[in-house]
Amino acid sequence: MADFTHLLRPQFFDDIVGQEHLSAKNAPLRVLCEKNVLGHSFFFGPAGCGKTSIARIIAKKMELPFYEFNATSIKIEQLRKIFEQYKNTLQKPLLFIDEVHRLAKNQQEVLLPVMENNSVLIIGASTENPFFSLTSAIRSRSMLFELYHITNKALEELLQKAISGASLLCDEDAAEYLVKSSGGDARAMLKLLEFASNIDSHITLGILKSLRPNALSAGSSEAGVHYDLASAMIKSIRGSDMNAAIYYLARLIEGGESADFIARRLVILASEDIGNANPQALTLATSAMTSVSKIGYPEARIILAQCVIYLASSPKSNSAYLAINEALNAVKNGVILDIPKNITQQNEGYLYPHDFGGYVKQKYLSRALNFVKLKDIGYEKKIKEWLRNISDFDKIDKEEE
């Protein structure tokens, strides 16, 4: 059996397919690598898009010993052994850590000293954006590069190389299925071809479908369509058009889109566009995300449909989205206030609200700030009325208006 994944793994930047923003001659990643000044980096993108291959190419180009680990099984002792091995040498190794978003905090702390003194080059990879799970100390010492689903055109080129190299005969409809059913995942396409070629050197659609009856749930076949459909579904829900939202959900599902991807988008929307106008929306969307991850297609379509209809028919408010953006912008622009002593750990003069029936007026900010503008929509209207009853919220709200 030919191992197409191994045989066609790119050896140089020019061999990479589908990631031109990283592999082109003027791409920042490639320039830094060729100048031998590439720093600690993290790659994130869908499965089979070339993250490991690029890490190997970097190690080869910079002439660094290459060590590959997975964050789910890596041991601190393994890391320390490598650090000690290269401690007093002029050469530094490249440590590639897959599933890097799963690194525990103590594992991340072990990496910090070698990242700081650059005695080791750390490259991590993940199908999720790892910056949300890495400590700020690691983030500040590294760069982040995103990879994308490989386009059908690039997959077709790769497929032809595999077919020619192995002297296979592949029917036209079979070649089309290999590309379109792989959802931008080069490894998945080559593995399917590998298994099929082990059955017969003449690759037919029938053989392929006996091995993979349905398209992989990694995304719709073209990147542009993928994002347009997702955008259309979100905007339809935001606009409270249930029928349009269900239609675009069906298009995404039929295009092979991941149920997990759809569910994640719905969770974000539930908070960003509905928020406290209907707090239950986030609960239901989160429950849907958990459910589809356990169940999968085809039944996951029902769960997603229920969630989409509920979200589309919910009252809408983006007050939470606007509030955190405004607050973050204030902090970034230097609004750094002293914390009043009554709410620090010292509790100097702190009034415990429960001793006063649930609310007591006291200072929580050293000067007044107003980021939250609640709307008279759904449950958010009730929140606003409650705050008016217990505090000076009504006064603040009117001043803002």
C-alpha cells in the first residue's frame, strides 16, 4: 500500500499547496525562516491543511533538530531532557507541539525560560486558536499564523501528483469525489485514495463511496461559499427570519459543514446578538453545541434546526457585545483606575450587600464609567427596571441619553 501522505509531504516551501500566504517567496513566515530569525510561532487551522509539514520545512531550512510531540501525551521530563541536552551547545532544537491548546499551565511554565532565552524554538499547532488557552507570557513571546482549508484547485493538483506517481487509473467522477468530499483536508483525500488503491488500481466512485459514503464534515467545498453561507445564516438569525436561517443551515449541512463549527457560531450569536434580551438563548445554544459533539450527523441536524429556530425567534440585543468592546477600548487607551480600597482584598469599609437585603450603595469605581446600555427589549427590559428600583441606574441611563 502506497503511503501517499508520506510520499507527497512537501519538503520545501515551494512544494506547499494551498497556503500561499505562508509559503510564497515574499510571505513573512518564509522570509523570517530563510533569514534564520523566525521566532516562536503557533499555527492554527483545520485538519490536513499542512501545519506539521510547515514545521518540518522550517526545521529543515533552519537546520534545526526536530522533535515532535502531542500536548495530550507530552511529559515535562521529556522537555527537560531535551533542554538539558542542548544547554551548552551552539545549536538549538525545534520543538513542535501538536494540539498545543491542550497544554496544561505547568507545561506552559516549563516552556517559558527557553522561550525567553531562545535556546529552543517552539512551534505549536492546533485546529483551534491556541491563543485563548495559552498564558499571556507565552502569547507575548510568540507569533500566530492561521492556515486555511486547502482549495479544491490545490487538492486537484495534489491528487494528480498522487495518481501519476502511483500509476493509478482514476475515473473522472471518482477524482471529483475525492476532492469535494474531503472538505479541504489534504490528508483525508490522500488517505481515501490510499485505501482505495489497495483494493484496485482502477479507482472508481463505487469503491470510494464504499469507503466514505458521505462527504467529511469539515466545511463546504469552496472557502468563499463556506464563509458566505455561514454569514448568511448568522445574518438571517439576527434578522429574525427563521425560514432563511433554516435554508442556509441546510445548505451548510448538505455542503458537508461540521456540526461543531455551526454550533460554535450559534453559541457566539446567542451572546453577541441576543444576550440578556433572552438569557436562555445562550444556555440552549451551549446545550446544542454539547449535544451535537456527542451525537453527530445525521441526528445533529435536528438539534441545530431547533437551536436556529429558537435563536431566530428570540428578541435581539447586542448590549453585552457593545459594552465589552467599549470597556476594552477604554482600557487599551489608558483608562486605568485605582481600585477603591473597600473592594480590594483588605475589605477596608466594604459593605456586604446580603447584610442589607441584597443591595447597598457603595463605591466600586474610583470615578464613574458607563459602558452598559441596556435596551427595552425582552428580559433586558426587566433587568433595567430592577436596577432602577435599587440604584441610581435610571439617573445614569438618562444622563447617557
